[in-house]
Amino acid sequence: MRAPAFWLCIVVVGAAFIVLSRTFLTNEYFYFAGYVVLQYIVLSTAWNILGGYTGYTNFGTGAFFASGAYCSVVLHKLPGLVHSAFGLTIVPIPLPVMIVAGGIISGAMGLGTGYLTLRLRGVFFAIATLAFTIVVQTLIVNWDFVGGSRGIYIIRPPNAPLGGGYIQYLFTWMTILTVVSVGIARSIEGSRLGLGFASIRDDELAAEASGVPTLRLKLIATTLSGALMGMAGAPLPYYVTYLDPTSSFNLAYAVNAVAMPVIGGMTSWIGPVIGAILLGTIQQVATVTISSALNLLIVGLLLIFFVIIAPNGLVGLVQSWRRQREA
Amino acid sequence: MTEDIGAPLLEVKGLGKRFGGFVALEDIDLTIAKGERLGLIGPNGSGKSTLVNCLCGTLHNETGTVTFAGRPLNGLIAHERTHLGLARSFQLPKPFHSMNLVDNLRIPLLYTVNARPHHHLTDAAIAERCAELLKDVGLADKARRRPRDLTQVEMRKLELARAVATEPTLLFADESMAGLSHSEIEEILAVLMRLNEHGITIVLIEHIMSAVMSFSTRLAVLVAGHKIADGPPQEAIRNPEVERAYLGE
Amino acid sequence: MLGLFINAIVAGVLLGGFYAAVSVGVTISFGMLDIANIAQPAFILLGCYAAYIMNLYFGLDPIVTGVIMTPAFFALGMLVYRLYYFAFEKRGDQAIQGLAFFFGLLFVGEVSLVLVFGVDYRFVAASYIGPSLHLGIVELPFRMLLPCVFSLVMVGVTQLYLTRSFVGRAILAVSQDPGALQLMAASPTKIKQIAVGISIATCAVAGSFLIIIQPVEPSIGRDYIGRIFAICVLGGMTSFPGMLLASMLLGIVESLTATFYGPSWAPAVAFGFLLVTLAARPAGLLGR
């Protein structure tokens, strides 16, 4: 299916999803749990653009994700600050603006980290992303305006645009982000850019010798990936209502963002989606039934297992099974 | 017979490269004329591949200048040099293993040929060109296969085809024939000859003396990072220093 | 004020000595063998908790525990390398999977420790935790002095082993040219296995030092990733003297930052170092 047709398809599916769920599903729990799964689809898809398509491992998902969240906190508090500092009254910043802002901030961060480290080998980039998470977390911990280490309480607006509860509103936006990120991933796959990414992943020196501007493409990948992660994080403060550095920079986000594409399959847009739905759902169930620490342990073990036994993920397993049947 | 050998295409002056304390190349002067077939030989570790890497931008030389078609290359990185018309094949073939052969060739077409100011190949033209390139090296029937399905000599041919796809003016063929049988060597030499007849200047870096001697119009010899001979092939190998380097005292 | 400054520097030097012990393992596995073991902190924490248990139930001195545990950790290291080799090096796969593997190990390690020990801080009891040596205005807490001294001893012993013993020199050879080693009829795989074993064995001792210096809980491992790799890169990857210099530098800067700006900024120092080093001078302090 060509890219434009694909976009049409997923927009239709997304719209149908929103409309149908609003009409028939009244159980709030569905929206809470669904939001998390959709969020993970966005995070995994974003990760995979840099990880699976281009071959650069990013362990710093937490930094980009949390930056989007804290950007929203700043914008949420902005009217109050402007009022007390200048006596002006401005309207509360709407969520879509926060999402875009989160994307811009995290995209810029992606560009910056990339520029600093992408001229070195992939290993150093990966380690730098781990380092980066701690640096950003330390900055936030020391920034009292956004709550510092104590955290901050965010009150949801009483009315949701489009009617319905605010959680439904957040869920709607996360569905939109999912459609956007999956659409972008699929568009990249068939394009000149995607081929360029793949050449970098397969053999960066040969790509460079063949005329591919590798640094430029890598920066595009990091910026895009970071921006999508930031956008995924932007609605978080309204979702959790209490935001603190320990939970928002939680290593669980980094591990899940790696595990879901690895387990689902890194070479196609569908791998992260499958991985996110599978692992996300398992974790939602496990957190309720068994302890959350044990549930994280399972994710970690699954990651190790798949990386060793099935490095091409579930999608890869299906593909090789199909190829064996043809032969 | 090749066209008349013309004006200098590549001028290297005083090129030097170190790795920490180890001097890989020192004070290399080399001029390559348009249309010629230069053979570059030397014992293992003499710096041949390092020189290619420096000229193509994969490594950075600390001293010396390189001018290509009148343009200074210092400061340009590898893909920029490829855009200008310098191409190379790698000693150990480095194919894009997740793609089929056609896509392997699409990369240089999309990113080098289409990046040049006046060219713009449509998708159809690209597909046609890929088919043509594969046919020229005899890989047309394996177009949809992946590199892992190729034999050694086929990988070497793919390597050359990919370099040729960038429409270079100067091609460095880095040890394309190592480990091949006599007939396979002839195949590769034929491909290179055809390319030279079409106007591509070729630098052949090789160990296989028979191939180098029959192919080259000029021979340069590197030993321990220094150029010790440079001239017509028969003269160059009779140089006493060259004999000493290969046969010992 | 001057006293505060001087003591911050001294504390930094002592800390730096300890950091050398923490980093020597990664200098071997990553610097020399190019195995990016980002799970190293998990093994160090394992060493901490081993010392904790032995101290709690048997009253054993942590440093003694560290030394006793070395063979077990060595075996563990060899096992980890075997797994890594089977899964990745043999296949010659992309580095991304190897990194994901170690990341998974790091995570599984931390979460396992949380499940077994919980998130409370644990500490050990020893006679030298508490008292200090006073030299004029300089205060040298024994709980930092002893680990520092023993760390330098451990690094020195490791350096001697690498340069004097046959296996040690084989490791250095493998780090430079695996092919040449094969020609000498020594198997690079076996040598690498021993090297990784040594690298993890150092964690037993380093972990025991850590729990002497400060109380531990599972998530502090993450702070150490940045420190370890910052030191390794800053030290020039393979150089032990470089690593020592880098450890001292990091220790001093961290100590000064903690004293004058507050301890909550300390984690950022190491990582800031790492980012700046990678951006500005990837060849490290002493260059290559």
C-alpha cells in the first residue's frame, strides 16, 4: 500500500476509534489504560525511527519524554507567572499548543545531543543518551518553578473541549499522536530518506562513500525521534495530576521504548505497534495483579531473551516462517 | 586503446598521516592525469589503503594538500568528495546487506547523482540505470537478491558497480581482486578497462602483479609510507629500491 | 573557607581513588576489548549487597568479603562473556543488539535487587566507618581513606598482571590485534573471556568499597554509568594512568560541586564531563 493511501487508512481508523469509543465506552478505566498503551506506541515508533531504521540506540527516551511533560508544566504555570509579574491576564495555554511546544523543545534537544555525539560511533551516542537523561533530570530536580524534587500538582481543567471528560480528551489527543507518528514512520519507510537511513544502519562508511550525507540524516532522525517523544510526554502532567522527576524520568520508559520495538520487530512500522500493544497491555494487567517491580523485571527479561534469540522480533519471526514455507 | 592522457585530475602534495606515534604516510606527492590507469602497489602495511582513505575523505590527513579538478579538497568530508566525482570500492566489500542489489545501487544514484546541480533522474530513469549497471557487471539475474546470496567475486562486482553508480571521474579500485581465480581476475579487469574506455580515470590498488602490469599505464610504488617509485610500469619495477622492498636485501 | 576548600579537594582525591577501582573493569572490557558493558554498575551493586549480607549475618568486614567474592564474580564475568559471544560476536551482528542486551542486564539487575532488598538504603558496620585521621586542618575520614588506598592497590595489581603475566599480555595483545593472537595459537575468545572475568571480578571489590563509603540502594547504579564511562573516555580508553588522572579529576570536581553548590548537582557533573569530552576531545586527556 502506498504512503498516501496508508495515511488515509490510519486517519480513518483513528477517527473511527475516537468516535466509537466515545459513543460506546463509558468505563473510565479503558481511557486510563488505553492512554498508556497509545503513549507507548508513540514512544516505540519514535524510538524506532532512530533505532531500528538508522541503527543508533537511544537510551535517553526518559529525557525527551519528561522534557515534553515539564514543558507543559511551564506553560501551565505561565498565565499565573505573567499575572503576578506583569499584572496581565492571558488565557490558559491549550493542550495542542503544549503538544507542539513539547515537540519543539525535545526536537531541539535531540538535535543538540546529536550534534555533540553523532560524529562518533554509535556506542558513544548510546552512552551519551544515558548520561543526558541524568543531566536533564538533575536540572529539573534543582528547578523549583516546576516543583523540583518534591514534584508538582497539576489540576485538570474542569471542561474538556469536544465535551466528555478530560481523560477522554487526553485519550483523543494521544490517538491523534499515534496516527501521526505511525504515519510518519510508514512514510519514511518507502522514501528516499528511509533508504538513506537504512544505508547508514547497514554500513555507515559505505553510505558516506556513496554520497549519503550521514551526519545530516542522523540529525534528522534524532530530531524527529526526540520531537515525537516530547509530544508524547506533553499531556502527561494532566494525565497523572502529580508529576515528579523520579516517576517522569523513570528508567521504565527507556527500557520499554527499547524493548517494544526489539520484541515487535525493528525493521517496519508495525513492529513497534505490535510490541507496544502486547507489552503495554501485559504491563497494565501485571501492575494490577502482581507487583509493578516484578512486571518491570519481566519486561527486562523479555528484552534480553528476544535480543539473543529473536533479534528481528516477532515481525522477523513471522517473515522467516513465511520464507521457510515458500522454500 | 584509451583516449589521450590529459591534464592533471588529482594533485597530491606533501600528504602525511599519523596514527598516534605511527607514521602511516609521509610526504606523498602524486599527480594523476585524466584518463590514465594508475597502478598503486606496495607491500602489506605500506599505506596504500590509508592513502585511498585520506584522498576519499574517510580519514583526515594532517599535512599536505589535495586538489581535484582544480578544487582543493582539504576540509571536505567523504560524501562531499563523492559528489565531486571521486569514487572508491572497499577492500573488504561493504554492501548494504538489508537491501537487494537494485536498492544497493539506488543509494548512490539518489544521493550522489541526484544531488548534483544539473542532474535529476526520475524514478523510472533510476530503475533503468540500476538495471544497466547490474547488466554491465553481469549481475542482472540476481537483481532482487540480497548481498548474502552473492559469491565473493559477485560481491566485488557489486562493490565496483556501486562506485560506478556515482558517475565518478576518478575511481579507486582497492584490492578488488584479492583471492580471486585467474578467470575472475580477467572479468574484473575487463570491467575496469571498459570503464576507462568510457572516460573514467582509474587507480588500481593491487597485489597481483600480472594484473597491475597488464592494466596500468603508469605505476606508483609505496613502501612504509613513502612513495619510492613513480613512472611507466616496466621502469618502475626495475627500480632497485622496489626490488629491495619486495625481495629483500 | 580555605579549610572547606582544602577538605573538598582532599575528599575529591580520595573519591577519585575509589572511582579508579570502579572504572578499571570498564577500561578493560570497553576500552581494550570494545565490549560496551553498560551493565557494569549492576555488578558493582551486586558486590555492595554481597558485602552487606556477609556483614549483616556473619559480621564479616566488607573489604574481606570483596576479596573472597572475587573468584565467584570472575566466574560470573566469564559466563556473561560466553553469553555475549554466543549471541552477538559470533554472529557479527550490529552493535545495537549488544547494547540492548547489556541495557537489559542493567535493568534486570536493578529491578531484581529492588525485589529482594527493597528500596531502603543499606549500609555496613565496620570499626573504621566514622573516625577520621586529622592532619592539621585536613580531615581524612577512614571510610574514604581505606577504600581509596585499597583501590589504588587493586588498580596497581591489575596493571601489573596485565603487563607481566602471559595471560595479561595476551589480553593487551587481543585489544590491539586479535588476528595476530590467533597466529600465536592462543584463542582470542578464551582470552577475552578471562578479560571480562577480571573486569567483573573487580566489581566484587569495588562494590565492597562503595558500601563502605556510602549507604546504597538499587538505583544509585545509574549515577555510576556516567562516571565510569566518563572516566574511561577521558582517560583515553586503554590507558591506566589516563584513567587514574581522569578519576582524580572527576572526584575533585564532584567534591567541589557538592561542597559549594549542593550534593543534588553532583550526578550531573560526571555526565556533563562525558558529554563535553565526547564533543571536544574524544581521544581523552592524554590523547592518542
